Amino acid sequence: MSDLPFTLDQLRILKAIAAEGSFKRAADSLYVSQPAVSLQVQNLERQLDVPLFDRGGRRAQLTEAGHLLLSYGEKILTLCQETCRAIEDLQNLQGGTLIIGASQTTGTYLLPRMIGMFRQKYPDVAVQLHVHSTRRTSWSVANGQIDLAIIGGEISPELQDSLEIIPYAEDELALILPVFHPLAKTETIQKEDLYRLQFIALDSQSTIRKVIDQVLTRCGIETRRLKVEMELNSIEAIKNAVQSGLGAAFVSISAIEKELQMGILHRSKIDSVVVKRMLSVIINPNRYRSKAAEAFFKDILPQFSTSGSGIRQYLSGQLETSSHPVNPSSKANRLTLPEME
């Protein structure tokens, strides 16, 4: 086939319609008119000689052919972006973009400080931070949509052979109480005291809640015995509820540094129990890694790592990871991002 039956603009339009669910919203997101979008889709369907959308419903639904083209189109667009970023790298960090991923807690409380330090050193590099669940973030790294990520949850088994997973930093889960709670007067509480407290937690279906429950269980705390009286949808809401005297909670120590300094929350230590989880850095060794990503990896990540983490050993070549050494020219193991809510 000498001439391709589609253009990059048409692939961008197809992707936008699939993401937005309508031709009008896709047109708005691309800053073009709806008739222009409709015309491009009609041309694309005529060139391919297949319908790409079912036009019977209120929402634009892809046909089987549409799903197939979208799957390959996303890979093509990602490679185009990768190519542009590789060319930008020739300017030696005098421009370009760094895309970082993170799970909820690390993205909210840890990454902003790291990005601030990076921006001071490399002010000409634009930085994007994508905060999602560990599952969605790891798929984005696997597909080359994110340069690197710091996550706290477990990686899907289907991705473990395609990503390098590097132990990075210990994240302690602290028990917080209102400062006027009777147990706030004691330096250490017993594990049995936990089962008499009223707890505030994230929704039971949230990824962070499941991770916290798994960590508590590994530390010998019976989560089924904890009296969860209230479920909220954010760490900030939980901190405010504890501060107001509505109960106790387990949260990442990185999320309460300011409150502890101000003395508006009390952190209780549990006798003979330290609740910790390991944060990991994940990268895709089969994708091009930009100079901006290399600079963040070498200059910023080691400054926030904890003793026992693998980042320094990795940089010195002494750490074996779950995948293979970085090979920017290799494009194997391409993965398809599953549909997400």
C-alpha cells in the first residue's frame, strides 16, 4: 500500500471521540468545529471502507473496526510523541517534557517536593504529573505514556516481566488521633488498644484502602476487628475528621508532616509494631528514556530514597530488577491499555 488510508490528525480525532464519547465534545477538546470532526470521520470511513462508529445511540460507540484502529492508532501517536521528545533532547535539557506518574498518596504529598527541586535545577523542562491508581499508572508506564512512576501498590502479574520495579523508599503508615484523645497522653499504645478505637477510613473499594489493609495484616493487625465508623473519599477529609475528634486513622507519614509540626494531630506509636510499606520506582526498559527522565532519575530520586532502597544500587549497576537492562532502541513487549473507569 503506497498511500496510508489515514492521517495522524484523523487518528487524534478518533482517539478524542472515543475518550469524550461524542463528536461535539471531541471537537471542543481539539479546538475545532464539529462539522470538521464529522467530515474527517466520514473521509476516514470512506478511505478504509468500513464503519468506525455505531450511530444509533446517544453516545458515540466504536465498532469492532473502530476499536481495532483505535488500538493501533494510540500506539502510532505514542511513537510520534516519543520521536518528538527524542529530537527535543538534542537541545540538552533546554526544553522538552518530563512525564511522571504516581499513585494517590505519593502523587499528592511526595512528588510535588521532588518536582519543585527538579524545576529549580532544570527550569526549561516542562513537567507533567499524572496521579492515578497503581494499576492505571503501571499500564501507562508500560505503554510509554509516562516516563517513570513512583507507586505504593502491587504491580499486576501480567506487567511484572515488562517493567523494571526498583525498591525505592519505605513509607510508614502512622496511627493518628485527635490531640485531646485520652490515648494521646501516652507515649505508646498496645495493639489491643486499636480494637477499642473508632476508625475513619477510605472507601472499602478504594485501591489505597486495600493497600493499607494488606500492610496492616502483614504487621499482625487484624483489620476485621477494627471498628470503622466512617468512610470518606480522601486523605485530606480523613485528617480533618480526626482533627475534629471523630475517630482515629492510619495514614502515610508523608501526608501529616505539616499537621504534626503544627501540633493539630497526634501520632501514636504502637508497642512492638511498625507499619511500613515499600514504595517502588517503575520504568519501562524497552522505551526511549529522555534526558529529562534520566536527570530526574539520577539527580532527584536518590535524594528522597531511604536506606535499604535499591535506587543507588540500580544506578551503579549492582541491582537486579524484574526486567532487563535499559535498551532505548528496543520496542518489544508493546502492551494495550485496558479500558478504565
